[in-house]
Amino acid sequence: MSALIYAESGLLPGNAVHDEVLPAGKGWLHPLKAGQYFRILDLEGNQAVDTLFFSAADTADRYDAVATIRNQGNIFLTTGTRLLSSEGNVLLTITADTCGRHDTLGGACSAESNTVRYALEKRHMHSCRDSFLLEMAGSARKAPPHGLTKRDLAGNINFFMNVPVTPEGRLAFADGVSAPGKYVEMRAEMDVIVLISNCPQLNNPCNAYNPTPVRLLVWDPPARAA
Amino acid sequence: MIDESFIQREILPGGAMWSWTLKRGTCLGLTDVEGGANLSALFLNADAPLERYNMPDTLKAQFIAFLTRGNVLYSDMGRILCSIVEDTCGWHDTLCGATDAKWTEARFGASDYQRHRNDRVRNGRDNFLVELGKYGLGKKDLPVPVNFFSKVIVDEEGGLRWQARHSRPGAFVELRAEMNTLVVLSNTPHPLDPSPAYAPKPVGLRIRRGEAPGPDDVCRVFRPENGRGFINTEALFK
């Protein structure tokens, strides 16, 4: 698979069954039915969207970053990538991508990793894991009875983030390949739960040092042609 | 003849699984006896296993995509589970995870105990689930494994490239536990190894008491990030 596959979607925002703007620093927990399409739109550009998926029927069957990259033989996610679960099932397939590169090695920021990566006194800055934990705890909104806890936080996807690896094995955080209006769209291949943190990180270029809102849209499966 | 300078010394046969609570300050040495081994390994805080190896945090903090001497294995809590204090192999894979039953059957065909007894084909995920189960842990507690003795590079396009004939006979890597660490091993093939035959190689294991890392320890000074990781970890044991 080539690393950059540009593909637009024909779905119109006016037909979406869910359309929401998620500010930076907020979490989002949402079910998707099999066949539904889900789009994440980078409104202002260079915004990392940390995302996890779980099988709604069995949350132990969850997005597996290393299974996904191993299966396609490539570390970058783009159009055609099948997002695999820990049980080897296809959770979703990426069906459109106008950004062309998404990371799944970089994980999510946390208060604790911020102390290591930046400075001990950065512990009290906001982080993705805090958003995940608050969302799973159900405090911010009425959460479905999913039973998700910290044990469920495995390696995530960072939509719109670029983390290249050199052949010598060095990892870099390259400034975003994304821009205002770029989006990625995927089709749920089973009933899934989506867990997002719209990344609040201020200490590295993943959000261009300026975390911004993203737009989240869901469409029902297109009606079959008569 | 027992060498009493080692707490434990054994050979882990191909296909086998193993676990051990490695006390802070002890060292686990791994030897690729014949060359071409792949040893998949999980690391969890033995005292509180909700804290466990975090592959992204390990790679990000050290700006690396593989492990060798001087690197440390970070938990999700900004602390260090184990440090790599010796390595004659030079590259251990962090990116590819372990095999599972579906992959193993597709590659090597169906295999079961009824027909093949203890020569049956084994896979990493099932080995891990058995061994984790002994500690009351399960699927949700499976971190990404490290694949010792295997090398996979990433090309300019992001493609994963298996490197054949990487680990030589006698290749040795040693880990020092910086906290009490539950180590779970599965001696099963690497998922990108194209070899048509199922032939996992024996791996030598030895555990010894180590020396506490000093201020100029190779892992502590590898990057300023590691210095902070040691501060976070040592605070647990003061």
C-alpha cells in the first residue's frame, strides 16, 4: 500500500444524522452502527484527533494499532486502511481521506508522560488521557453503559498527525500534513463505540501549538438504488 | 552443576511461554542460543498491573522506533519498568506485536494438541493469555509486546520491512528492572518472519542481582527524558 491515497467523499453534510463541533481539550464517546459513515473534519488545520474504537458487543475486542499496521505492511493510515481489532476483526474501513497520512504509533499524551517528555512541572497541563478518562467515567455527558475504564486505553489513532520513522529507526514529530477543511471518513463494519480526545497538547507541533476544534459527522448507510 | 551467582537459569524452548516477577534491581539476561530467535515480551508493574508497558510513550520519549542498550521501557505512568543495560544484537522490534491463532493457522496450517501433542504450533497471543491468566489478568491487560532479536525497519513510504538473518548465535540482551516488573514471555515466531516452517529457536534466560544505576548510568543519560523517567520511578521506592 502506498502511504498517500487521496480520496474525496460524496456524502453531503446536509444529510448527516449527527453533526457536531468538538472543541480542543474535549472528549467524545459515541456509538456507530454497522454501515454508518463517520467523518472527522479538521476545521482550522494541523489538529491531532486521538481516537479509539471498540466493538460495541465486546469491548475487549478493540482497535489494535500494531495489528492494523502489520496487516497492511505500512505505519500510515489512509484510504483503504482496514482498522483491525485485537481479535483480528475489521472494525472500520477508511473510505475517504483528503489529508493522506494519519499516525497510529504516537499514542496519546498524558499528565505523566508530559513530565517525562517536557518537564516535571508540566504534569498539571491538560492531556488526552484526562479527556479519555473523564469521558469513560461518564461525567461530561450521559454515557452508554459501556463499562470502559483505564484498562481499555490501548494504542490509539492520531488522525491528521504525522509521525514518520526513518530507516535508521528514529522517530520524528513532523509538522502536520493537514490543513483547514481536510477530512478523513470511514465506514463502520460492525457496531462500534468511538472514543475521541481532541488533543489539547501545547508542548509539541502536533497541533501547531494551537489546539483547535474539529467537526464530527455521521451518516446512515446510503439507501440501495432501486 | 548450579551456578549460584544466578537466581535462575534456564532454557526456554521454542513455542514455550514463561513469566516471572523481576524484583527491582535484578537483571534478566536473554540469549539467542542458535541465532534467529524471536522472543515476544510483555512488561507490567507487578505491584499494580494496571500500570504497564506503553509502546508509544517509550518511543516518543526517546525518539526511537526500536530498542537497544541505553533505552528504557516506559509504563503509561511516566515511569520506567526496565532498562536495557547490555545488548550485542543491536535492534529489538517494538512495532509489530505478536502472532495470534488466526495468523498461525493461516501460515502453518491447523495444529492441535489431540494430534500433535506438545509439538503443536503455538502463538503469542494465546501464550500471553494463559500466562497473564495466572495473575488474574486477561485480554484487556495485554500491552504491545517487544519482539527481542527481531528487526523490522520502516522505509521512506512507511512500509514495514522484515530484516532476515538479523540475530546471530549467542546474541545477548540484558534488562534491569527499575520497579518490580511482571515479565511475560512467548517464544513464538515474529509475525513478519516469512519462513515457511514453524521452528522457533531456544532462548537462554538468566536472572541475577544487578547494580543500582548510578548518576552516569547509560540508560539514565541516554536523553534528558530518561533522567526524568528515573526521577519519577525512584520516587516510588524512597
